[in-house]
Amino acid sequence: MKTETFSQLDKVIHEKGRMAIMSSLSSNPDLSFKELKNLLQMTDGNLSVHIRTLQQAGYVAVSKSFLANRPHTSYRLTREGQSAFKAYIELLAQIVEWNQD
Amino acid sequence: MADTSVKMVDTRTLYCKVIYIVNSEWAAQRLVEIQTLMERSTLYRRALAPTTTLTGCMGMAAAWLGWSMPITEGRPFCLFWMATSLCCLILAGLMIRRQAWVAEESFWSPPTRRVAMAMLPALCCGGGLGMLAITQENLPEIFYWGLPPLWMLFYGCALFSAGFFMPRGIKLFGSLFVLTGLLLLSRAVLGSVDGVLPSMAHAHIIMGCSFGFMHFAYGIYLFMTENTSTLES
């Protein structure tokens, strides 16, 4: 049961960079590419790849708009992403709790 | 033979236990990491444009009032501008409170608390200097002339600190205040060395241009850049 728990951890969120993106987006209604880049100190390429993976998994939604006549891309967690992230955290908490018992 | 199998079982059990403890420690670390990331990335976005525009308008109006009255003595100058800043602070607080109420959010939210805490030390220094100027008598004229640039310096530092939790160029705006403060402070010091310090009425113009106009311009910039049109979702 306990060893199975580790395999239940969502592989998409499990990666460090993607977990950081999910954490940042979960505490904000939306974040722009620039804001995410500054917050997480990631390169453009790295951030794009991770966001694309999250987008493909249906965890992140992208919206494109214009801000002061410049293209502006912002990201937010989808409902699916929110519940997946919540489940991931709950699983981590469960692992910690079992050790304390 | 039996002894060996018992030993093997024990070793395997121990191995699993160690692996499990290591993993649970790792899980705890991950949770802390997530918590830190979530706290760090919660950006403060509330009422920036209206509060900065209002502060700018009040600053410019106060500068005009101070210039036209005119308030030329050091202590009344400090009292006047301390009162103005207090009014701006109260009005900004009310606007933020209203926005939080409309958005059905708590006013003293974690991002608000973080921004307030980041700004507090520098603002206290500036306020402390102002209180010193109000309460003490017979201070040299250079002290009063040095106050506007020092206020700018402290205010700029406060904005810069707050910029770690706020988006939209607050750090740059704070740096602009620091730079202006430094330039004016060096000018005031040089003026005192030469023995030519202009009337305190001029200090109102400096306050109006810096705290008034700079806030107003930044507020307008924020208003203009806030109007977005979504292309696709």
C-alpha cells in the first residue's frame, strides 16, 4: 500500500520545474509568461517546454491578449489542474503522515 | 540455514524502512518547497492604478497649496507634508479596502501583509525623520532642505522592497525615487556648503514634481496598460 503511493504521484506535476509552475499558478488567478519567468528564474525555452507539457495534460490554460499594443500571454490553472495539484499535495501529506505514525 | 533467512528478512525489512523514511523526508521537503513557492509567487495586484493616480493628484494639489499659501518655514513644511502623506495613506487604504470588499476577499490578505511588512522599515525611517523635524526646535535649515530628498530615498527603498511581491515595474519606480532623492540630496548638501539654500517654498515644487507628478504619471501608465483585449482563450 505504502510503496504503491509513490507510484500514484502524478508524473506530470512531479517534475521540479512543472511543480514550481503549478505552485505559482495555484496561488494566483493568472500569471504572465514574464511574471512566471521572473518568479521561477527559468529560461524562456525551459519554461515554454514545461508549460506545453502542462497544457497537453490539460492542467494549464493559455490566454493571449494585447497589453499596451504588445502581445501578452497569461496562464492559469484549469479545474482539472487544480484538482490534480490538490491530489498531489494530499498524497505527499499522506506519505509524511504515515512516517509520523 | 534458518539463521541466514532470518537475517535476510531483517535486512530487507530494514532496507524498506530506510527507503520509506528517506522518501517521506523527501515528501516533507517537497511540501515545504511547494508552500514556499506558493507564498513567494502570490503577487499583490490590488488597486495600483487608482491609488497611485490619486496619490499623484493629492501630491500636486498639496504642492500648489504649499507654494501659494506660502509655507516657507521648516517645521510647518514638515507638518504640512506629513499630514498630506497621512491623508494619502488613509485614502489609499480605503480604496484598497473597497476593492477587497467588492472582490469578496479579505483586506489583510497574505500578499497585503507581505507588501506592508516590506515597506514598513523604510517608511518608519522617513516618518521618524519627519516627526523629529516637527518636534525639535532650532534645527539647521539644511535639515529641512534635506528632508524631501531623504523622504524620496526612503520611499524609493520601500517601493523597491515591495517590488519583490508586486508586478508591473514597482522596483523601477522605486529606483527612480532613490535616484531623484540622491541627486537632490547631493544638490542640497552642495548648496549648504556654498551657503545658498533657496526658500522652502521651492521645496513644495520638488515635492509636487516627485511625489505628485511621478505618482500621477505612473498611475496613468498603469491605467493605460491595464486595458487589455483578449484575442483568444
